[in-house]
Amino acid sequence: MIREKRIILRNSGVIDPDSIADYINAGGYKALSVALSGTPVKVVEEVVASGLRGRGGAGFPTGTKKQAAAARDAGTIRYVVCNADEGEPGTFKDRAIMESNPHLLIEGMIIAAYGIDAERGYIYIRGEYYDSNRRLEHAISQAYESGYLGREILGSGFSFDLEIKPGAGSYLCGEELTMLESLEGKRGYPRIKPPFPAEKGLWGKPTLVNNVETLANLPGIIEHGSSWFRSSGTRRTPGTKIFSVCGDVRKPGCYEVDAGVILNDLINDLAGGTRNGKPWKAVLLGGAAGTFVPYSCNDLSMCYERLKERCATLGSGAVIVVGSGRKLIPLMQSILRFFRHESCGKCVPCRIGTTYIHERSLEMSGAGHDSRISILDEMVNHARQMAISSLCPLGQSPILPLETLQRHFNETIATE
Amino acid sequence: MLQAKEMVIFTIDGRTIEAPDDSNLLEIARRNGIAIPGLCYHRKLTPTGACRLCLVKIEGMRGLITSCTVKVTEGMKVTAFDRELEDTRKLLLNYLLYEHNDAYDGTYPDELRELIFRYGLEKPDNRYFKPVWEKLKFVTDDSSPVLTYDPSKCIKCFRCIKACDEVQGKNVLSFTDRGIDSFIIAGTGIWGGSECDGCGECIQLCPTGAIVEKPNREVINLEKIEKSVVTNCPYCGVGCQIELLVQDGRIVRSNGVEGVSPNDGRLCVKGRFGYEFVHSPDRLTRPLIKRNGSFEEATWDEALGLVADRFTEIRNRFGADALAGYASAKCTNEDNYLFQKFIRTAFGTNNIDYCTRLCHASTVTAMLKAMGDGAGSNSIEDFETTDCLFVIGNNIIDTHPITATYVKRGVVKGQKIIVVDPKWTPLVRYATVWLQPRLGTDIALLNGLVHIIIKNRWTDTKFIEERVEGGLEAFKQLEELTARYTPAYVEEITGVPAASLNMAAMLYATSPTAMIATGMGMSQQVTGTHNVFCLINMMLITGQVGRERCGINPPRGQNNVQGATDVGCSPLNYPGYMPVTNDDNRRRVAEVWGVPYESLSPEPGLTTVEIMQAGYDRRIKGIYIMGENPMISDPNLNHTEEALKRMDFVVVQDIFPTETTRFADVILPASSWAEKEGTYVNSDRRVLRGRKAVGCPGEARLDWKIIHELAGRMGWPMPEYRSENEIFGELARVTPIMAGISYVRLEQGSIQWPCPDKDHPGTPTLYLDRFNTSTGRGKLFPVEYVPQNEQTDRDYPLMLNSGRLLYHYHTATMSRRTKVLRDFVDESFAQIHPGDAGRYGLTEGARVRIESRRGELETTVRVSEDVLEGEVFMPWHFTESQVNRLTRDELDPYSRIAPFKLSAVRITKI
Ligand SMILES: Cc1cc2nc3c(=O)[nH]c(=O)nc-3n(C[C@H](O)[C@H](O)[C@H](O)COP(=O)(O)O)c2cc1C
Ligand code: SF4
Ligand code: SF4
Ligand code: SF4
Ligand code: FES
């Protein structure tokens, strides 16, 4: 029987999220003092040493990003942007952090900003997250009043301003470059990469973009040190990870555990097992832009390196459980409808490809065994072409669920 | 000047290619004949990476890369064509055909269609998918006067959006909805009623005919185009290069010419759609002689015989100075050159002028005196690259739309703009600071700026010492004169807050480079010359001249208003600004013309308004008017009308019956610009080649041929020119600033004068080393502010200002014969401030009578905060409401320009 290991969520449900005093009494903003008493370089070095990887989906080493953003053009304006758009279906862990402990995120952002010498930060938050929005708004004004934000923070020479920008309900706006466009007040179309945000981000300035959970890890790393951080998780995925477990389970919810947790333990011990008590049929890891795994993968260790070996992804930490009684074709159709709907339409392969494969998937429902197999095959081929030729990661995503469906569930789909 | 970039060497499909470092890979590949497909890329736009057709492989880079988004680097190894790439491209094209309605009607160039053929997809059987576009419920937008948008043909390449935003600086277009359902909207919905002003840049850059031109849609067939002719725009002085498509002897389309100065393919609504007048049924096609008060058709022989006889008779009876000529700012250099030669020889007088007197004569006078050249000092491209632009009395967005595109692009890159205008203009949106002085107080304002500049030591002492005549001594006088123009004093006169004055002075004087663009608001005043002196003073003491991207520019009104003066249509100067009073000049000209030196008059002639005043006084008896319409364009029209009536013999040579032809004794049918070979000079002194697209209608003749024949009939024969080319050859011989220019050279591109010899490359910026004055130095002219004579009073409580609109041009003889332009605006109006509207009980749309001390008119009210309280603005193009019935013919004593910008009026409801 495994248990949660609450580090990020340790104060969640314990302190009053609307009270900065509660947060401070629980040891909050201590990490900030530690950071400010050292040099920015030290902050970056500590994060690099911690091995923290981005929790937004791509798992990119956070320290490397910070180094890149700090390195360019001394003296220029820099920005820190928190990605709180949380649009990936089945993902709700950032919301848990923001609603239960907004100051943790704020503290993480100030530390990040200090590390790269940014003077301004934005939290790009999913528009529908009203409570998170309100809590953060309140917390930010408290932080200003208490001198954690604004000019000369805690008497140091460092100043930092922080602002919230609500998004407008587009999945793609969670993609970092599109988010920067949206922050600049433009329509949410992706930018051409490179340049990456660390080179030319918001208004062309070096910008650090990190996920909420990533930033919420920084206070711990700075206060207790990188080796403390590395004592959780695995060697290549250090730290804890919050999984959003949902679907056909008895106790859906956010669970913070050591990275590397065994998939079945997560489902059975923490999420209460499947609803009908039978072995699950499939799990979709990482949301719509994620990968399907079959029950034979129930011993999977949930860390980047192991998942990669088995051609699965960790993504944002979404774990969508498909019970034995549920059909896969409708699920697949709804994923493809999602991509069709969320494709911004800028590039040809994704705009038309997502429409085309969705239309094809609809034809599957009434089709027989062989034509289902051939339609799925055709869809996978299209998705592969889209992955090669699309402009941004959205168009490169449908291949992930489709290919894994075909690999593990070809026959199931043909016969269900 | 752009710095030459280093060259790099790289390979595409094994072929070695050399190109400037950092250039666009797709562009370079195509220039080297490697036809990588691609639909969303356009040379003029930032890369979009949308269509993905230009994917290539680059050694060392992961996956497929869009070549349109990559810069070339040394040693790069590119694969542009292999099986995988071609398969991917073919799939992408099939995808496009899935959403795209590929019906083609042959009325537009279709880049997608070319690719469809190239990849063998023209037959539906060869395509991968059954199309889905019919299921997407797209609605065609037909609401614009100039274009139609059909979303089913749209491939969402972003070219139109970027054309509108990045190229024209208007930013009207965007996508709405998402994914495959997305389509283009203008503003927040359909084109009609949006801010789209009809320039058609989106049409020109749309690769698939999703946006197409409305005019001639029914007629045009690209396969039946018999010729396409590159020529000059017939409207304003920007001098845009256009390509006219001719089908069945008629012009059916005008495209912007890509890749050449001054416009690089851009046009405004007039240049793109304003050609319809050429084929108007109203064109004059036969000579007309007035007999017993009405016009009767006549033969050329009859008409020319009569004209020659009558003019000769007047010359013999009353002397040469009883004759006068109005040249034309719309005719070519060749036409105008021959015209002034005709007036100076056959008439024997220097009484030659034209409407330039009514636009920038004061500017030219001041510039000639202070700096020695009567033209803009910079090139159009500098409007984008200078650090600071001081725009005064110049509604540049409406009157010089393409110059304005450069300005707007500059603003995006951080250019600072100072607007000085009593009336709101669209440029105010882009301005760092807007000064809104009361009408007629410019001198006080400019002296105030000079005062602030001197106070803050933002002057350039070294420049003053080295390049200003009298150096610091002369400067001292200016300092003393402007000492009393303190910000507080200037605020009192002009109404402009001291803080704004400070800001403007600081921006102009301290920017690394700064240019002035001065317009009609400055020049069309009784103090016009003094106004411009003040501007030049400010420029000289700050050293914002004599370097690249610095100087002063008066964007010119008509397509050849610059050229006509350059080639001698001036009462003071022979071609090339050589004074007629100078004996040597007279000798030189007489020699080239082969006339006795004594036959050329040494007396300066009368100017435009003076000619009419002399007509009124019965001192001028006969006039020859070529392509001008003084009965709209001259001030105090009631007086002009009387003058024309009192003259013994009036000849008007034009393409249309106009307000002026009514007063003619003989009307000679002439040719439009589309029927001519020749040259024009635009606002940045660029000599541009115009070419013939269609033949003259009916018996209409080329202007120069009419003049030529008349000269012969009056006993002053000119050489037998075989072509316009030969006329230009002679012109170049008497015009030192154009001596090095020839038709052969112009085939390679335009040349900016001065160009003194055939190896000279032309002059993009004037005054880099010296001014063109006798001493080589610039001159300061300190002048005092004096209140205007024309003042409001109890009877005439409002001050009327007049000006132009984007959609119309000059006296509207051409623009109002074009349906598209009429569709945008076809009515006169008067803008008045809401406060005045309340005061005089006027509401939007009310019909009113406007009266001045000289005349009256009727028009419609538009209530608008664009004008200051106490001031009224009217466009002057409309014959139904002739603004110049209200204006004065009091003249600027130096340049003889009239004050169109300032007339006291009253408004009453009818
Ligand atoms: C279509 C799309 C949607 C995304 N949505 C989110 C999101 O909602 N939240 C998020 O943190 N990252 C999202 N990402 C990932 C971001 O692009 C980016 O990798 C992340 O913000 C980096 O932060 P991290 O390094 O802290 O993970 C999305 C990516 C794509 C392609
Ligand atoms: S891949 Fe999809 S979401 Fe991304 S740019 Fe292309 S159309 Fe837009
Ligand atoms: S209208 Fe034309 S230019 Fe504009 S996006 Fe569509 S296809 Fe491209
Ligand atoms: S800007 Fe002037 S020259 Fe250019 S197209 Fe318009 S009217 Fe013609
Ligand atoms: S031309 Fe490069 S993506 Fe369209």
C-alpha cells in the first residue's frame, strides 16, 4: 500500500489560502529570504543541481531554461511567465495548487525572477478557473502589502511586479509561444520556433516560461537544497509529481507521490481502484496529447525514463482510466474532435488533417472489422504526416494517442 | 544606405549557391531557379510558415524545416527535392483541395492552381480526398466597393492580413473562428463599413483568388490580355508604378509593380481603381468651336487655324504680354517642356504658370532662397528609416497614402512622429505628440519651437558655423527675434500647451536624424513663404539637414507637379530653375531652341492668380489652358469667372468638358496619361517613365503634337520630333539637373535629379556636402508672426479650412468618373465641431449654406471633433459646392500663393 508524499501540497487543506499570515506561519516566504541573501547565480545553480524537470508536459530541465534566459543580453528587460492555462483534458493539478496555496506559486515566481533578474511576471491563467483567479488576485495584493512584491523586495535591491492575465478558452494558448502572443494581446497563433522564449519571448525579450507545478517546486529546492529534492523520485525524474487521476476510478483526484510510482499502485492504492472492480482496459497517460497503455503495463514506473522505454509519456501527469466496460472508439472520436476543435487553423496539415481524421473516425462506428483496421491505419499514417509537417506541437500530438491505440488495441477497436 | 552583408556559400541539392548572409532560404532558392513550392510566403511579408509546402531537409537539423522561415548560413546543406519531400508536398496539396473550392474563372493569377498542375492533381480522379468545403457553411462577402471575398477559395495563408498590416500599415483584416472553419473578416465583420479604404494590397497578394477585384470582373480574361504596360500612376505625386492590363483596347486592371521604387507594389485606392475615366463616354473626341454661345464640332484644321490666327492677332495688336498660358501638372515633362517653349517663343512672354502656384509655390520659393533647390531633399524610403518625422499641415495618410505606408512602418520600428495640424488627421493615431494650433498661427508656433531649442542648447553649433551663411552672427539675429516667443506667449497665440511645445522641440532637435514633411496647411497661406522659412530656420540651427535621413520634404499633389516646374513652366525660370532674367541663361536657351536671343522676354511673367487678375483688368486678352481647371482650383472663383469672361480668346485643351471649358472659345480634345509616352517627376525628384497603354479616343490628339502644330502655324516651328524620346533629348540639353538622364537609362529604373551627366547615378539626398545657393551655405530668414488680415467677426464668425480626401483628386474630373471612387465618397460636406453645431442649431446631415465675404455655397453638415471649435473643414473637390467661391485671392507677397486654408464664413441652415 503506497501513500502520498505531500511536499507541494503539504499545506493544502491545512492553511487558509486567503491568509498570507497562515502561509508565513507555516514557513512560507522563508525560501525567498534564503534566495535573496545569496546571488541570483546561486539560485540558478541550485535549480540546475536539483534536476527539476518541467511539469507542464515536455519535461524539459528547468535549470537549463533558467540559464538560457539569464545568459542573454545583460541589462535587458526580462520576464517570467507562469503557465497556468491547464488546458490538457484530464489535468487539474495546477488548479489544486492555486486554489489551496496560491502563495507557494507566487513565492516560486519571485525566486525564479530573482534567478534570471526579471522585473515583471505574468500568470497566464485559464479563464474558467474563477476560484484560482480570485485567490491569486487576493494573494498578490497581500504579497504587495507585505513587501514580497513591488520595489526593493524585503529590503534587497531586487524589484519585481506580478500580474494575472486570464486566457480566453483556447487549448493552444497553453503552448508557450502561443501564450506569449496572447499575452501581447494578439490572436492565439503559435510563433515559429526558434527563437525559443529564453532568447526572444514576451515582446522580444528573454522570458522564462514555466508551469505552475514547476514553479511551486522552487521554494522547497531553495530552502532545503537540491540534494534534499533529489531524495524524492528517481535519478532522472527527481522530486514528487502530482498526478490527476480520473475516469473510471472510485476516488478521482490529485495525488502527489514520488515520481516513479508504479501505475497500478497509483490507481488502486490512491484512487481506490476501478469503479467496477475489474482490471482496467486502458489508461490514457498525459491527456489528449498523451499515450494509451494496456493493462499489461500496470507495472509501469511513472517517470520520464521508464515511460519512454515503453513508448508512453508522462505529459502533464493526467491519468485517465478506461474501465473494462467502456468502448475505445467513442473515446478516440472525442479526442479527435478535441484536436479538430482546438486546431488554430494556421497550418495546412493540422487544420485539414485534424478535420479529415476526425471525419474518418466517425465513419468507423458503423464500419466492419476490416475496414476499421484499415481506417485506423490510414488515420495513423495521416497523423504521422501531420507530426512531420505541422507548425506547432498541437498538430504533432494526435499521432501519440492514435499510434498507441493501434499498437495496443487494434483488434479491440476492430471488434468492440 | 544598407550595409553590404557578407556572402555565404551553401548547397541546395548539391548545387553550390552564394548569397548574402542571413537571407531567406526560400527566396534565395527561388532566385536561383530552384522552384520550391510555397504559398504563404511573400517577399514583402514576414514569414508565416502556414502552408508547409516549402519544407526542406537541412543537414544537422531534426525533421523537416520550412525553408521560408530559415536564414541561409555558411556551409548549410539543404535537400529541397527528394521522394519524401515531394510526397509530403503532394499530400499537403491534396489537403488543400479537400477544403478549397478550385473553380477557376480566369480573372486572376492563381498560384495554387499552378501547383495543382505541377503535381498532376488537376483531375479530380487523381486527388486523394473527396472535397469537404461545400459542407463548411461559408458566406461570400460582397460588401466592399472594390473586392469580393470568397472563403471557400481561401487557403488561410495570412498574406492578406499581413499585406494590410505589415505592408500598408492599416491592420484591418484578421481571422475569425478556428481551424478549418476560420475565415477572414475586416474590422469586426464584413468589408463594407469597415476601416478598409480599398487600397487592394490584399487582392494583389492573395495567391488563390479568394479576394478578387470587383471592377471588370465580368469582362476580364487573363488569357485575352493583349498587353501589360508599366507606367506611372495618374494621380498624386508619390509616383507609384503601376502595370496596366489591356484587353480589347481597354484598360481592365491596374496592379502595383513589385520590386521598384517608389512603391514596391503598393498602391492606394486611386492608383489601383482610378483608371476608369480613360474610357468615359464624356471624353472629348473632336475639337469644338464656340459659335453664338454654343459649341460646334470642328475639324482640327479649322480649330487650330482659328487658334493660331486669334493668338497671333492678339500678340500683334496688344503685345506678347497680353497672352498667357496655364501648363498642366498632369501632363508629361515632354508636354510641359514644349508648352513653355511655345509660350516663350510663339507667344513671346513669360506669362506661364500652373496650379503649382496654388500648392507649393511658397514652399518652393522659400526652399530656393534658403537652400537653392525647390524640391524635397530626401527619398521616399527615408520616411521609414528616419528617427523622427515632423509632419506639419500635411494630412499625409489621405493625400500621400503610399508615402504614409513608409511612415507607418517606421512607427512600428520606433520612429517618433510630431503632428502639427489644427485638424485631426489619421496620422494623429501614430503620433508621439500632436500640436493643434489655431489656424494661421504657425509662425508663432515655429518661432516658439526655435526659442525652446535655443534655450535648451539643442542647437548644432558646428553645423551653424560651417554650413549656415553668416554663421553664429546670423544665428544671433534669429535668437534675438525669437527671444520673445516664450512658451507662455506662444501658448496664448496658438492655444498649444507649453508642455507639448517642449516635447515637440525636444523630439525634433535631439533625435539622431529628423525629417520635415510640410504640406498645404503651411504653404497655402498669405504667409506661406514665411511659414516655410521658419521651418527651415528650425532645421538649420539643429543641423537636421545635410545628412542622410534628414531634411525637408513637401510631398507633391499631382503626378507631375514637380516635373512641370522642373522643365520650365514657371514665370521666373527656364527649365532647371534657370532665371529668365539672366542673360546667359537666355542665350543658352535661345541657342538650343534655335530662336533669336532677343525674341525671348527678359521680364519675369505673371503668376497663376496674377494672370486671372490681369484678365479681370483686361490686360491679358488671350489664354491657352492645357489640362487645368482653374474654375475649381483657383481662389475667389467669382472673380476668376469674370476674368475668363472678359478675355478676348480662351483656348482650353483637355480630356473632359470641365467647369473651365464652358468659358472657352475653342476646346481642343487631348490625350490622357494612359495614351502617352513620356516622363514624370515625383515628390522625391524621381524621373519616372510613363508608357502608352491605349490609343486616343476619337480624334483626340497627343498634347505635345497639338502644341507642336500650333507653334508651326504661328510661325515659330519647332524641330520635327519623331518621338517623345527626342523631345526629352532636347529637354535634357537645356535642363542641367536632368542632363544625364535619357530614355535608355530610364529603362533600367527611375533616376533622382540632380543628375548632371550620363555617369551620374542620381541624387537620393540633397545638400549632403553643400547647399545649392551661390555661397554653398544655407540661409536663415528670421520672420515675425503677424496676425492674419482675414479675421472672423460678428457676421462671419467661423474660420473655414479646406483640403483633400483620399478618394478624390484635385478638381475630381478624373476621380469622379470612376465608379469605385464615387462609391466611397461622392458628396461634399463640411465638418464642424459639436460645440458650434449646438450653437448654430445644426445636426449631422443638415443642409446648410456657407457664405464668406466673397461668395457662397451649399453643402451637408458632418459634426465631428476632428476640427477645433470655431473652425470648419471642407474638401474642395466637388463642383456642386465650390469651396473656392469662398476663398480669397489675397496673395503671399513672395510666392503669390493664395490662402485656401483661411476664410471667415458663416453657416445657416436651409
Ligand atoms: C497544445 C499545447 C498546450 C499546452 N498547454 C499547456 C498548459 O495548459 N499548461 C502548461 O503548463 N503547459 C502547457 N503546454 C506546454 C508548454 O508549451 C510549455 O512546455 C510549458 O509551459 C513549459 O513549462 P515547464 O517547463 O515548466 O513544463 C502545452 C503545450 C502544447 C503544445
Ligand atoms: S499545428 Fe495546428 S495548432 Fe499548430 S499551428 Fe498548425 S494548425 Fe495551428
Ligand atoms: S484571402 Fe487569400 S491571402 Fe487571405 S488568407 Fe485567404 S487565401 Fe490567403
Ligand atoms: S499614392 Fe498617389 S501615386 Fe500612389 S497609387 Fe495612390 S494616388 Fe497613385
Ligand atoms: S511558404 Fe513556407 S510555409 Fe508556406
